[in-house]
Amino acid sequence: MTAKQSECVTIAEVKAISGDLVAMEFLARRFFEGRGVVQSFQKSYYWSTIALSEGVTYLTTLNQFASKKLTKEERVGIEADLSLIK
């Protein structure tokens, strides 16, 4: 059975893609915890890394925890994706 993504997460994704830092934080936390979405440390790391690059320093610990849950290959892949949006 596939878990459906909540509507608030879908809305936050649209806002985060547009640069909304609050939405990025929301997504980083939701994906880390798996609330309203399928838990994804990759997506948590992705959104928290973008937010950190924009100065949202209070996500440092969450970003580090998410990073520890990833393989080296996953981390490198995400960082490559992030380099494309800079």
C-alpha cells in the first residue's frame, strides 16, 4: 500500500520550489519525520540543505541527522542535483 502525500505537503512543495524558506523548513521536517508523507531522509536532506544555503541555520542539526541516514552515493547524488539549481 502506498501512502498518499498530504495536501499541505503538496502546497508546501510548490511554495518551496518558488523559494519560500518556511515551506522548505516544513518539508525538511515532514520528510524527516514521515508526517503526511512517506519518510524520506533524501528529501529532508535536500530541502534542509537548500534552506541552510539561504541562511536558515537552525536546520543544521536536522540536516546532519538526515545526512547520517544516507549512503555516500545518495548524498553525492543529492549534492549534484543541488548544484544544478544554483
